[in-house]
Amino acid sequence: MAMLWKFMRVAKYSKTALSPKVKVRGIPTHSRHSSSKSVPSDFAASAPCSNTVELLGKTYPQDDYSNVTEKILSKVGKNLHNRKHHPLWLIKEQVKDHFYKHYIGRRGTPLFSVYDGLSPVVTVQQNFDSLLIPQNHASRRKEDNYYLNRDHMLRAHTSAHQWDLIHSGLDAFLAVGDVYRRDTIDNTHYPVFHQMEGVRLFSCHELFSNIKDGEGLQLFERGHRTAHKQECHTMEAVRLVEFNLKQVLTKLMTHIFGDGLQVRWVDCYFPFTHPSFEMEINFQGEWMEVLGCGVMEQQLVNSAGAQDKIGWAFGLGLERLAMILYDIPDIRLFWSEDERFLKQFIGPHIWQKIKFQPLSRYPPLINDISFWLPSETYSENDFYDLVRTVGGDLIEKVVLVDEFAHPKTKKVSHCYRIVYRHPERTLTQDEVFSLQERGFVTECRTWKAVDKWAVVKLAGNKHYY
């Protein structure tokens, strides 16, 4: 699954190192924890003396679009996909190994180049404009992305590097990295995840050289866009590119999950590919989406300087594959430093069969909070970001359980249920109370929005602030 690919698709079934120091200055009050000492982090945060953010050796001025939090900045540079023996590293290495061994260039070297150290800070032009994503597209919203300012952001997908890599002259590559999206809180969603992008371009000769009597076939024509092709592509070219794409991805998933794997394709929409598909696999009796893909929009390819070529692209989520393959139940575990988790993935080779053995399951603590929404511009992701900043990986799940509109004032109140669970020990309610009071209860008060805080499943007691 590629998160931004998934976010932008409209599905319809047809049968998808060392961490650098980060310095933060002038983070607005609404995005800062009220007591930063209580939030573990490995970055340096200075007092708000100027409206800038220093990240990966560069300084970015803040403006009305800046919404990246200190908690998210602390994840930049972790590069879990490059940490040897980490489950995300294993998935990356398995995909690399498959592509290196099965796709060889004319000189006997691997056809696909791999880039796994590209900076996660990109321009808005790289993340959206270069991919033909419309200015009014929902995927650009502040509510769903982490912006350093109006011009720079933390990449929402590895597709942000497509144009640059093609423009540099590459015809076949894999780009791997951490990507950032504001999202819901549960066992399958996390604001930082890891993605792999794959791109392959073909010249006319490369595409048709193995086709009998294919000398007269062409890549391009002046035609009409249909559900099956772009206006500039010939049907013969699109069919071959689509066949190659699906064959490559089916072989990859079969190599990872084993022979006899059932695959199906879902017709989708993405702004940067047409036609577009999602790949689903039947794993242990359940159909699961694992990636998005399609024939690249020729306008994108042309603008990058490869006007005489046609190509495909795919995006997959490393966490998604690792959770399926290793039976990992909670996405937060990928950030664990617990040796009981990490040592399970140390083996003699990357293809060793591994089934995750759960750590001790400590009991949850469940709390409810309700408050008046502070403004019309409020989004649920604002609250989710605040909860993650304060509670970090102690937060297992957050669910909106009730919504109320006052009949006279028209003010709207939300009630959220927050599930806490420590992965390594039992949490006490006093710890949670202290965390809450220092954190989002205090912050919500600055919104002048807190109605009440009710603790449930605690002998029926309720606590009001």
C-alpha cells in the first residue's frame, strides 16, 4: 500500500546512520507540548527566539502554513529502512535482491538503481506540481500534510522524487524512504511510514523488440483518452507496458509471499498514472491491498525530458508488507527499541522465515475527552497530532465516539476515546492523568474548548477539570 497513492485513488472493481540533530525555533504554541521535558526525544529544541526551523543542516522560515510538530521532527533521520536487521530493512533488501537478480542491464549490471538516502524535505513543487496533482486536490491540504512553510514540506510519498530522477537520465529505479502524513491513530496508521517507489521507462525499441513483426509499431499517436489509455499512447504500447508492470509486480509478490499466491487487480484513479490499478493479494484467506501502480502520465515523463519513452510506476508501503509477512499486529512496534522485538529479525539471511512472537500484552487504559471545537478550520488531524505529540507511542488508538451541536449557540463538541497501552510495562492511571494534565488538557484549555475530561473503566469514576 502506498499511502498517498491510496489517498488519491477512487477505486472501482473490474472483475491494488546516525540521526542528525534537529533544532526548532519559534514553534507556534498550538503545536508545542506544554512541557517538552516529558516527551522523550533525540533532538535539540531551543526557545522560540525566531520563526525558523533548522532541519538536516538547513534553515526554513515559518509562515502561516507551518504545522510540523516537534514530535514529528524527532523522527526525521531515523531511517528505519536502512537499519540492519530491522523488519523494514528486511523488506527493502528482499525487494532489492529480487530486482537485482531478475532484471539485468545490457552491461550485465542490475537494471534498477536504488536510492534509499534521499532527503525527506522536498518542495511543494516536487511533492505535488511535478506529479500533475491539481492545485485544489484534497491531498494538498494542511490537514493531511506536514508543511515547513508554503514552499517546503516533509514528503508525503516517495513519488516526490520521480521527476528529478527521470530528469537526471534514469530509466529504471527504486526510491525508498520515510514519508509523512497527518492521519488517524490506530494499529495500522502512523504519521511516519516508509515507502518504495518503482519506475521503468521503455524506448520504442525496448518495448517492441521481442514482438514478432513489431517493426512498424509505435509508442505514440494523436488519439483520444479512454478508460484504457492516454490520448497520446497507442493501444499496443499501453497493453505491453501494462502487461510488463503486472508481470513484474506479480513475480515480486510471489517471491516474497510464496508460490500459489492469488492476485487480483482493481481499477483506480491517480493523477500521475493512467490507466491505474491497485494490487490485492489473497493472504491467509483474506484479500489485502498491497500497492498502487499504473502507466505514467506522458505529460510528466515529457516534462522530465524523456519525451521518446513510455513507462510505468508503482508505490508500496514497507510497513504494510512487513505486517502481513511477519504477522506484526501494531505499526508502533516498528519504532520500538525493545530487544525482545528487534532480536526476532536477526537471521543468517534476508529470506529467513520469521513469525513475530508477541511481547507480553499489558492492559490498556481508556480515557475520554470532550471539548468544543475551537474554530471552523479545526480538523480531526489537529487533535490527533496533539495527542501524538503528548502521548507518543503510548497512544494505541483514538476514536471519535460522539459529536454534539448546541441547538442555540451552534457550537460543536467532539468526544474522543483514547486508548493508552505501554508496550513494555503496565501503565498506571496516575501516569496518564499527569501526562494528560501537562499535555492536551492544558493545550485544549488554550483553545478555550475543554468541556470535561471523563475517565472510563476506572470503577465508574469521572474526573472534571
